[in-house]
Amino acid sequence: MQANASSLSSMGLRALSLGLALLAAAHFLRWNAPGQAAACATLGLAAALAPRLLPRPLALLLFAAGGIFWAHLGMELAFMRAAQHLPWLRLILIMGGVSLAFAAAAVTTARTRAGDIFGPLDGPAWTKTLAVLLVWGTLRVAQAKAPMPLLLGERFLPGSAPWWEIAFGLYAAWVTGGLLGPRGSTLRARIWALFSLVFFGQLFLGLAGWGIFLMTGDLHLPIPALILAGPLYRGHGIFMLLLFGASLLLVGPAWCSHLCYIGAWDHTMARLGPQRPRKLPAWASKVRTGILALTILVPAALRASGASTGIALLGAGLFGVGGVAVMVLASRRLGTMVHCTLWCPMGLVANLMGRLLPWRLRITAACTRCGRCLPTCRYSALSIQDLKKGRPALTCSLCGDCVRACPHGAMEYAYLGLAPKTARLVFTCLAASLHAVFLAVARI
Ligand code: SF4
Ligand code: SF4
């Protein structure tokens, strides 16, 4: 069979992929599962028209899973027919044939040149596959457990969730590959801005009266400081705090470089500023600590004094407006993300918690102090002194821009005992997957 499989051309593998996917789609349609049918058809079309969208290990896993699925289904149906004294041989032959076709596609993908249509079978390809599975699995579980349609698309097209799950999985794979590539820094800026756009787009459409965009019907002020201050004032409502904590556990302070809906604004403002960002003065860290202290003390005092929600909202609103002013006036002028490295208390929380968690950015002995990385850091985390110390300053958000910029490969991600290359693959996979999940639900 291997010889036959090897002789399949790329065109043959594309056609076989499409045919098998359409067969699976027809099966799901028959079982009244249009979302699954659409997902299978999309995978088949991707394999036929743009196979690079499917990382090769994913194609391999899908073919293998398809082979097992059809073999299992064939056996089950044959036993049922045998129990009812109905003929079963033809069914076994048909289902067995389908199962073998899937197996042939899997072998061809794994072992022959034709499989190159899906790209290489290397570390990044497995990383992209892991991203698809993580996003697909997370959205599947979240959608199944949530009391309401979580995915925006599902709210408009009931039953379409399986399609969105696979679409966002493929998107995560694409983002993972892009972040690992030479233009990863540009892509990070774009996908981060896209998330912020979708997040605030939902908020404004909801405010304009389109309730379908507001998942719970409740509006929250989209100011990161309220992730901490909100529960302290209200005494409940820790969903955002849990989400923030989960992201910290998975990717350390990378909330502030890949995920936050406001951080993307500050990043954009800083990028509009000078090419060479200015490092913040030493006193900035004291101001930052003071703001964090006030973020804890003020809401607690408002709660203790029984201050009205109106007063609390006014205070929060003023803080938010102050943050926007900091972005426009300071970040844009200095080229440094002053809002995120000085004004926003959640940035400091992320940095401090990040120091307790295992993700690190390490500057190795390969560093020649050439300074090529310095202009890439908009978080005021890199200076010649930091390079000499072998680690970035506390404000580092693990954005990875310096890793991509260093011509000597002296910047590396570190996580416990993982080899640096593996650590970078794992980190990128997790960051891209979280981004895709956040984008898929973009909850207000
Ligand atoms: S510092 Fe605050 S606004 Fe900036 S990215 Fe972090 S949480 Fe968001
Ligand atoms: S030190 Fe590097 S990874 Fe950390 S924030 Fe600066 S550019 Fe990003």
C-alpha cells in the first residue's frame, strides 16, 4: 500500500482530501449536524485550494482520525445489521474502502513528497497543529458549558459553532506561524489591534442598541484597572480577574503584549512616535507603584464608605480618560508605551506576577551589545545596562520583538528546563491560541 500511496501526486492528494472531506460533510448533514458538515467541507476546500493553511501534522491527524472513525462506524453498523439478520458484507466493503482511503491519505501525507503540499513536518508545524487543537478544544468546551452562545458567529447563525471553532483554530495556526516568522512583530501589532477593534466594535454596536453584541446584556467599563478595582468595590464579579490570572499562568505578562484590549491603543500610539523609544526615568516605577496602591485603596474605601455607583463610575471614567491622555500626550511623544509601563496598574500586576511565574526572557552571552534590539522595545525594558545584566527590566511583557530583532540570537525565551527553541514554540503557540480564543468570544 505504501508504494501505491507514494505514487499519489500532489494533485491526487488534493482531490482525495476534498473528496473525503465532502464525504464526511455529507455524513454529518445526514445526521442533521450542519455546523460539523460545514467544518468538514471547509477543511476539504482548504486542503484542495490552499493546503498550506493546514499544517501537515494536522492533515495527518485528520486523515488518521477519519480512517479510525469510518472503520469504527462500519463495524458498529455491521454488528447492528448482523444482529437484525440483515446482509452486512457490502456495508463492510464500502466502509472499509472509505477507511482505507483515509489511511492512504494519511500515509501519503506523512511519508511522500505529495504531502509537501501541507508544508514541512517540523517543530513549527507541530506547534501550529497544537494551536489548532488548543483553540478548537477550548472553544468546544466553553461553548458546551456556557449558558448562552459564546461565539459571536453562533449568535447570528445558530448551529454554526463547529465551523467557527475550526475556523478560529486555523486562524490560530496562521498566527502562530506568522509570529514565528521574520515579520512577526508587525503581525503581533496587527492582530492585537484587530482584537481591540473587534472588542470595542462590539461595545459600540451594543451601545447603539444591537443587544446581540452584548453577551450578558450588562455593560462594563472597558478599563483594565477595573479588573482589580471593580471586584474590590462591588465585592463580586471576578470573571475578568480569573481570565487575567489564567493568562498570567499560561503566558506570564504577555497579557500586556498580545491580549489586552487597551494595550493595543498604547502600542499604536507609541509606534506613531519616534523610532527610537525613550527609556522612562527611575521615578516612573515609584509613580507606577503609587497608582497600583490607589487602585486597591480607593475602591476599598469607596465600598467601606458606601459611596454610590455613580461616584465610583465617575472616578473610573476619569481614570480611563486620563489613561487615553497619557497615550496621546506621552506615549506618542516618547515612542514608549507610557500608559502600560506607568499608568495602568494591571501592567505592574502582570509584571510582578510574571516574576513569580516561570516564563522569562533571557539575554545570553552571545549578546555583543550591538544595540539592534534596543529600538524594538516599547516597554522601557531594554537598555545597555539591562543587556549587561543579562535580563530585561521589570516592565518586559515578553512581546518577543527583541528576540526577532537580535541578529546574534542572543535573546531567548526560557521556561523551566525547556530548550530555548522549544520554549519559544510553546510560548508562541499559547499566546496565539489565547489571542484566537479571545477574538472568537471578544466578550463585553
Ligand atoms: S498595562 Fe494595562 S492597558 Fe497596558 S496592556 Fe497591560 S493591562 Fe492593558
Ligand atoms: S525586552 Fe524584549 S520581549 Fe521584553 S518587552 Fe522589550 S522588546 Fe519585548
